Amino acid sequence: MTDIKELLLSRIRDVADYPAPGVMFKDITPLLADPAAFTALTDALAELTVRHGATKIVGLEARGFILGAPAAVRAGVGFIPVRKAGKLPGATLSQAYDLEYGSAEIEVHAEDLAAGDRVMVIDDVLATGGTAEASLQLIRRAGAEVAGVVVLMELGFLAGRERLESVLDGAPLESLIVV
């Protein structure tokens, strides 16, 4: 796993003062542009999905779509997008959550998850954990089981892992990189 961590880290660019002064943004677009690195990432996400017995992947808007969809194809499981409120047609389940600067709401199609589904949540970054926590609540409200959460990168200094510990209910939280 050390080799993949080094490969992934070497393709993540730091952008100072973006989107605001004092913020060090972790840009994954160079990783996505590198076929070897993107393939290694996709394979790692798919392997974790299979290892934890997931039958579906939920990708969190928006970069979770980019990472989750190819991992679902590689793992041979379904892919379900979790979107910002108002973006999905038809009947949805929604979950509001608090952010450090306000509140937000995410949705999933009501019929996309059901009892018997084991769902892996995939996203690019675990920061404060608010979006991931809301997605876990949505999955359980739909009657599905959480197989785990996997992220490309965890920003350890923001304590998202601690926030999620109480709602994971024993499901694993896997971070390929912790910064």
C-alpha cells in the first residue's frame, strides 16, 4: 500500500490560498489526468468495495462521482449518485446537515437503495465529515446497510473521523492517504 500512497500523493497538487486566503487546497486533477495513477486509485477503491462485501457504491457529489463510478464498474456493483438537493428528478430521500459555514442538504433517489443492499460510500476527501455523516443517515433510512466509507484523502486535522465514529456502527472507514 505504501507504493500506491506515494504514487497518489505525487499526483496531488497543493494550491495555496484557494478558495480563500490561508487554505491549502488539495487538487486531485493531476491524479485524474494520469492514467496509471487513476487506474491504481480505481483498483484500490474497487478492491476495498469487494473486500467489505458491498453490493453498491454511493458516490458523493461531485468528486465522489468521478471516483465511485469507475470503482463500481471495476468491482461489478451498482453506482448510486448522492446529489445536492433539487438535482434529482422523481421521489427522493433527503438529509439536511450542518457545515462549518452553514447548512446543506443531499438527496438520493428513493428507489435506488433497499433492504439487502450493502453500500460503500466513496468520496475524494474526508474533511469535517458532515456530508459523509448525512450520506450514512440516508443509506440507513432507505433500509440499506453501510458496508463502509472509503476516501482518497483524509484531512486528519479537521477531525472528520472522530465525527463519523459514532455513526459508522462498526463499519470501516478507510483512507488511502491521511494528511
